[in-house]
Amino acid sequence: MRCDGRAGQRYFSLSADLARKGFETSTPAHPVRVLLANQEASAAALLGDAALARQALKRADEAVGAVHDATGVTAWSCPRPRSALYALSVALRLHDPDAALRSAAAADELWEAGEPQAFGVWSLIQAGAGIAHVMRGDLPAASERLEQVAQLSPELRISTITGYLEDMDALLRGHRFAGIQQAADLREQIAAFITPAVSGAQG
């Protein structure tokens, strides 16, 4: 959900507060604790509160051990790759592309070690890493990530994924990349990806 202005600030502040209260009142081994801490971090990042966002991510990381040791997978689970995605998203919101890329690398390592690979989380990790590379001015690396996302069939191009690519496109439109052919090529790839997704949603 995207909110602007004072209403958005109130919404994100309330979201962070509720997530924190839920975290504090849940039992130490309850799987929802990891999810709630990550959601607090996400809301805090949207507020622009970097200190709170990083503190919440630390709480999520500390909760992982107890939760995964004590429980199996449940409807409230937040698997480690999904936690990496939250951390990546927070880093992007805080304009920290290096931290975002570290989170993407962590997710890649988890999948290589055998963690289940949910297509949505995988796709958002690739797209988010692509955004981070654009932030760093590394268009060839961004292109590699985008090419992986572009392989998704139209029915899998959900709004969260297209939203990430729209954010990438906004960066590529900036003066920094004016006149650079690879930036224009990436924008064309993004447009080609998003158009079938939008058509499918309207159909």
C-alpha cells in the first residue's frame, strides 16, 4: 500500500506501533514474531526512521533462532528468504543499495542451501537487487537481474513485482542516465514486462 502526506505518515506509524505491540505480547517461540518484527521494520522505513527500521530488523533476526527451532512451517511463518526480502526492501527505502545487495546475496545462499524457493519472493529479490544495482549505477548487473524476472509468464506478473519494476523505471528516467542506451533498453524491457501483466489484470 502506498500512502502520501500526513495520512500516509499516520498509517505507517500505526502499522509500526501495532507490529511492535504484537511482537512484544507474543510468546518467544511463536512464528509470528519474525513476521511482525519485519513488518515493523518495513513501516519504519516508509516513515524514514532508519534507526527504528534497523532495530526491528535486528529483533527479527534474533527471533529467527527460537522460532525455527521450536516450530515447523505454519501459516504465520516468515521463512529466511522472505526475511531477506524484508531487509532488502527496507534497505531500498533507506537508499542503502549495498545493504540491499547483501540481503539479496543472503537469499541466494539460502536457496542454494536448499531453502524452498517461492516464486514471488524470488522474483522480488531479483527485482530489488536490480533496483539496487541501478542506484549504484551498475546497469549491466541490473540487466542480469531484470532478465531473470522477465522470464516470468504473464499470469505470474503480480502487482508487487510490477511495482518494483516501476520503481526501477523511475530511477532509469532520471537525469543521471539521460542519453545512455542501456538505460533506454532496460526501460523498454520493463515496459514489455508490465504491459502483458496490466492487460491480464484488466481482462
